[in-house]
Amino acid sequence: MDLQHICREIGTLAQEAGQFIREQRSQITNDDIELKGKASLVTYVDKEAEKMIVARLRELLPEAGFITEEGTATESGEEYKWVIDPLDGTTNFIHGIFPHSVSIALTKDNNPIAGVVYEIGQNELFSAWKGGGAYLNDQPIAVSKSATHEDVLLATGFPYYNFDKLESYLKVLEFFMIETRGMRRMGSAAVDLAYVACGRFDGFFEHALHAWDVAAGVLLVQEAGGKVTDFKGGDKYLFGKELISANANYFPAFFAKVNEHLE
Ligand code: IPD
Ligand code: CA
Ligand code: CA
């Protein structure tokens, strides 16, 4: 399989879906906002973008199955699966702020082998394929080198529907707030990971995530030389709903703190 070719195709597709999302921004009204769950918003824009992406991916790789946030496609697929978030950062999108993004990954036996994250606000296309490196608008990218708390800028996603770990979470936040250059809550996990991959952020962690939020971003970080695990240090970061990621130098110190409180 020519993964570089697949990566180029899904990059173009993510940009086209992104263009549709950009055009719809001024059209949406309060009547277009549906509630999927507590503080979990969706619009026709998410759904239409997903349909557009799925239709094209069916042509690109007919044997592949799908895991998609809005449930457009449910084919299971034997070996290959597309894992898609048509609009990551819907709340940002609805409120007219950036970042928000399109995230598409191809997995083989549940491991990402090609992935793109297209950030709509800055027109930035992040892409990676297994063994091929990671790129931002076709330029190679790498994770940062900072190794100590005092030198890092971190990202997270605040809990918004699952508050089981809130107390421990606040302890972790307190530590990083005091000891690091600061924490950001951008509102798109796919973009958080893309920013770790290109060295803008030194680390990112969040729990209660889904595979479609992170599948492409995980590969970006790995191919850019960074590390990704679950909160126990294992490899259940795609379907285990928790993920920690950082440049290779900072990962041990970062992991130790998150693991201490959240494991
Ligand atoms: C959300 C974003 C957000 C993260 C949430 C996700 P959505 O995805 O990635 O940053 O904190 O956990 O659900 O709903 O905008 O696709
Ligand atoms: Ca998402
Ligand atoms: Ca989404």
C-alpha cells in the first residue's frame, strides 16, 4: 500500500471538507445546534462534512471499515479502518473561534498508519504516514526538545461531561500551573496533538477522549519523534479514553506527574 499517496489524498479531502466548514460558519444559527449529550454539541455541518469524507474514502479504499463520530458509516472492515472526526472543536466552531479541525486517520489492525489534521483557522495541514515522518504543509516537523517543567508549555482538555476524576485533575492542573510556562485548553484534541508534533506544545494530556479525536494526532506525534501512552504507560490510548503525549525528553517527568494523580 502506498501510504504517502493515501496521505496526499486524505490531505486534499480534509482541506475540501475544511473549506465547506469555513463557508458554513456564517450560515449557522441557534436552530442548527443539536445536543448529543451534556455540553456535547453538533450541527448539520459536522454531519454533512462527515458524509462528504466517507463517500470519498469508500472510493479510495473499498475494503476499509469506518469509525466515525457522527455514525455515517458503520462497516467494520477486517484489517483497515478509517477513523474520522469531521469537525474536531465543534464548540469553538459554533462560537466562531479557532482552532477547529478535520481529522482523518487510516488504521491497520487498530494502529494508525496514515493521518491528517487540517486546522481550518490557520489553513494548516498536518500529515504523517507510518515510517514516513510528519509534515506541516509539506515541510518536515519534529517535536520540541525541552526537558524540564520550567521550560514547557502544555495543553489539555478540561472535563466537560465526565467529572469522575475532577478532583485529581485539578491537582494536576495546580502543579503544572505553578511549575510550567502554562497550560492551554484549545478545544480541539486533534490540534493539541498536531501542536505537540510540531513543537508548539511540549506535552498534552486529556481523559474521556474518543478514538476519532486522537487517531491522526497520535501518528503525527509518533512520526515527529514524540511519545504517546495511556495514563498507565500502556498502549490503550486510542480506545482507552485517556492519553498523554509529549516530546521524548520531557515525557518521563510529565508522565510521572499525570500518572501520580490520574492513574
Ligand atoms: C472535542 C474536542 C475537545 C476535547 C473533547 C472532544 P468535538 O471534540 O477535541 O478539545 O476536549 O474531549 O470531544 O466534540 O469538538 O469533536
Ligand atoms: Ca472530537
Ligand atoms: Ca467532532
